[in-house]
Amino acid sequence: MIDELESLLDRLEEDPLNAFITLRSREEVLREAEELLRKGLIPRPITVKDNISTKGIRTTAGSKILKTYVPPFDATVVEKLKRNGYIIIGKTNMDEFGMGSTGENSAYGPTKNPLDPSKVPGGSSSGAGAAARAYSLPGLGSDTGGSVRAPAAWCSVFGLKPTYGSVSRYGLVPYADSLEQISPIGPTAKSVERLLEIIAGKDDKDATTVGKTEVSGCSEKGVEGMKAFVPENALDMVDKDVKAEFERALKKLDGVELEFSDLEELELAVPAYYVIAMAEASSNLARYDGIRYGVPPEELPPLTENFYEYVAEVRGKFFGWEVKRRIVTGSTVLSAGYSEELYLRALKARRKISEKLYNIVKDKVVLMPTMPTKPPSLAGERRPRELFAMDVLTVAANLAGLPAGSAPIAEGVGLQAVAARWRDCDVLRIMGVFERPVEAPWL
Ligand code: GLN
């Protein structure tokens, strides 16, 4: 085991995919592994997305404004991992504050796709997806609007956003609280299931957690007798090759009764999601002034007379473009003249989508492709609309708080399953059909 860990650490040191923002020291990792072995436990290496607080380990959320922030506490999920014999290997790269779908919006450079380094790995949990694929490392990401499902699809691994309220967000650097959950991603369906079992449950430090989902054994249960709804209009929104792979994958779901029909409300998902996500982000990100923590004092601009101007200057300097765009748009949709026309309308659309989905998932899972295309080439700047369109099939589950997972069905293509609240098990049952044999002593 120690030998395998050492060779993993050798490979990680080079990190040609730029999957990590911070790697832990070799000595610390090996010391923890030996201690676990002495206690008769299997040391399980794991990655943690860089927006999840880790005591004593730098946590930047992919932003320059948190470049030197070292949290004095662990997120609840991190505490749970440590108690269960997991060893944090490093903090994975991500789009700044989770804002992006490709992994190109990180202030620490883009992550590359292990299947083809000229392509994007998907985001915002880009490093987590790349590490799951390239090094067979399970990890924790976060999913506000698809951020573990996108990299799961484009890196051909497994990712699951749990039911809203089942996993504590205490210690997650917030982007849009009403939409996001810390979410497992890994090389096998089993590894995702095991992580969810550990991190799920009520937490006194997060009042939105209400209970625990039982997911033990679900990925091996099979799908006999399940019913599924396939939104036909979703298939018109995806590339031909993605559609063909998806239809081929449906044939593997032996014993599942399929119903095909339109889900018109899908059209509302992207506009509703972005209005709500940006509104919440503009409020959440107000806390960063770069002065109290996060930026080395020598990099701060010289003090000016006016405090507000000074904070604006600091924020202007240390936030990336996409983040600034969203703060400005978010404040606009909440402002007096616009909130009824934009924010309240988005909430109504959210209600409409959610109610439609609740009705369908009462006795069925929804199946559709995860991403509308295969992974695109690394491009640097992208037009916001192009970026937003990538999320058309993932954000509805966040708006409705439903569990949703992505399983690999071809290189760079994922099949997504969405189930009723608390039925994360049904999502894992579908994911289990596409389980992959992956050899690693920690899996
Ligand atoms: N692509 C979406 C966004 O940029 C989703 C991000 C996420 O899930 N964190 O908001």
C-alpha cells in the first residue's frame, strides 16, 4: 500500500493536467498513511475541491482574492472523511468560486482533460474530474448547477449531486446556497456511493440539512422494474454523436420501462438558474474585501482616502472577469427597479420547473445526456452565452433540489439520471449499470 501511495505521489508532483492548486507534502501524507495502517485501517487517498475548507491547508476557491487564505477549521464533510480513514492528497483546481462549466475560469490556470489534454475537463470541479480519471482518485466537488456532473461526463467518470439538504454545506465557500451541495466524484460508481454514505446526514452547523439518505449497496442493486422518463426535447438540444451514444446506452438498461415525452419546462432552466445563481452570488461574495484575509499585504494597492473606493480597487484587482460580471448582474437583478421583472420571475420559473419534475419523479427517474456536447477544445475566453448553454441539462436538478448523477457511457459522454428527493439510491442504481472495473488498492 505504501509503495502504491508513493508512486501515486511521484506522479502527482508533476501534475501535467494542472488538476491541483495545492498538494500536501509527501511526508505528511505518508505519515498519516502509516498511522492508519498501524491501526489496521486502509488509508484512502482523496482529493478535495479548493472551495471546501480544510484546516491548515490553503483554500482559494480558484480565486486570487483568497490566494493566501488558510482556514482555521474543517468543513463538516472533511471532518467526516478524516474520521473514516481518508487522507487528503490535495486541493483540486476549479473555476473561480465555482463559476464556469469548463475549468478554464481558474485564477491558477485551466485544468486539462486526461482523455485528451487539448480539451477541457468540464467544470467547475475540473481538477476533481481530471484526478478521478487520471489517478483513480475519488474526491469531493461541489455542484451548484452541474459542477460535478459536467467533469464526470467529460472525463468519463462518475459524479452525483445529492438531494438538497442531505449533505452539510458548513465550510463550503458559498456561491449560491439554495442550489448547491458538496458532491462526490470518482472513478467508479462504488467509490461515489461510499463517499456519499460518509458525508450525508444532518449537521447542527447547517440548518438546511434535514436527514440522511441511505445509499448502501445501491450501485449493485440492478435496475429491474424501474421506470424512466426521457425528455425528447432534451435530445434535440444535444449534438448528434451525444444523442447516438445516449440512445445506445438506454438499450443497456434491461428491465427499465421507458417513457418518451417532452419536458417543455427545460427551456426555462438556464435563464432561471443564472438569475438566481448570480443574485445569490452577488450577496455571498460581498464578504471579500481582500483586506482582512486572503491577499498578501504586500500585494495590496496603496491605501486611499475613501474606503469604498479602496475596496472597489482591491476587488477589481483580485476578482476574475467572470466573477465580476456575475456580481454586477446579480446586484442588478436584485435592485429595486428590476427585481420583480427578473428575480421574482426567475423564482416563479423555478417553481414551475420543480413542480413538473416532482410530478414526473414520483414513480420514475428522468434520463438524459449530461452535457449537450463532447468536451470542447481549451479556448481561454468564452462568450458567456456559450458557457451558459452548456448547462441546459444539468441545472434543473439544482433548481428543484433533486439528486442527479452522471455515469460514463462513452469517451467524454455521460448519461444523467435524476430522481425524487431522498431517492439518491435510484440514481446510483442507474449509475451502477455503467460501472467500470478500475484497479487501485484504495478503491
Ligand atoms: N456552470 C454553472 C455555473 O457556472 C455551474 C457551476 C457549479 O455547479 N458550481 O454557475
